[in-house]
Amino acid sequence: MPREQKFVEIAPTMNLALRRDVIIKLGGFNENLVRCEDTDITYKITRQHKLVYDPEAVVWFRGSPNVWAASRKCIRHFIGVGQLFAMHGFKKQFVSFDLVVRGFILIVTIISVFILPPYITAILLAFLFTEFV
């Protein structure tokens, strides 16, 4: 994350304050998206307005309660990003490299259950657990 205040093109709403009138003017959050409604609305907002990231803001956020919930969120996130690509075209701001890596590790972990020794699966699950929770 940036160390100084700066304008950004997208931001997750779990740590974001937006003006209600701006959200309403844009038609609200797209409820047809599996996930990434926040990315969609902030992307639309920044076509007309400025969005500022402030590193001094304090946000309390509770992560996923377990690796299974986090894995489900990750999978749904990839579907949501695909929906964003379909709506807006490919935009590099929609893709976070660490999410791509986590998604790849999740897929490998699922496959490893069937073809690799159990300790490999356990190591991969432990890694995902520490990353997601």
C-alpha cells in the first residue's frame, strides 16, 4: 500500500467511505456480480470523481474465520474479476498479483489432495491458512 495520501482508481469497500449521493447517482452497487461490487462501483466513481487513499485512516477488519471460508471468497473473487473484465474490458487495476498467486496455490492444493502425498497438501493448506486468516 502507498505510504502517502494519493488518488486511486479502485478500493475495497471494507475500508472505504463514499458519499451516498454519488453511489445513488451511479445506480448503486451491481448486485448481479458474484463479488467485486466494490471494485466496480469505485472504478465507476473514479471516471467522474476523485478517490483518495489515506494511509493515516484506521480501519478494523475481521478476516475470514477459517481457510474454507477464505478459499470460497477467493474462488468467488476470481469469478467477480471475470465479470468485471466482461463489463469493463481488461483493466490491470482489477488484478492483484497476490490474489493470482493465492488462487494458483488454492488450485494446486485442491489437486494435491488427489495426486500428491498428504504432507504436501498439509503444507499448502497451512500456507493458505496463514495468508487468508
